[in-house]
Amino acid sequence: MHSSLLSLGVLASKDRGVRYGIRFKRGLSKAVYRNRLKRQLRELIRHPDFTLVDGVDLVAVIHPQAYPSRAVELNRDLVKLCLKQAILLSEKV
């Protein structure tokens, strides 16, 4: 599944809990920008009110047009994609 800022891949896992990975499409050349977006997305995923179902592996691919964007926009796209995949339990972020 994808949106204008993110693509999201989800696989069932035998492990309990949620594992996630964050990567970038080519085109975002500055490490400062990549690290800022990665930090923002990691903070959204780890937030206590953002609850995903157990036993999934999640890969988020950040698109180059995601910079400059605010955490609110990343959160909106992440929630929308998780709802489409039916893996979101709580979204009070």
C-alpha cells in the first residue's frame, strides 16, 4: 500500500510483538533530511497510543517528496495505510 509520502509493507510474523524497518526510496540525498524523517516516523510508531496488532513485520518506505513534511502529515499517512491493512488497534496519536 502506498500514499504520497509513504509505502507500507506488512507481513505476518511468528514472533510476538511488532517489528518494523524504515527505509528510503532513492532521491533524498541529504543524510540530515533522511535522519529527521526517520526519527519522526520512529517516534510515531513507538508512541504508546499508536497500537498495532501483534505478530506483524512492518516496513515503511519514505518517498523523496516526504521532505519537507511535518510529523502530522507523516502520522496521517501512516494511520491511513495501517487502517487499510487492518493492523491498527488504536490511533490516538
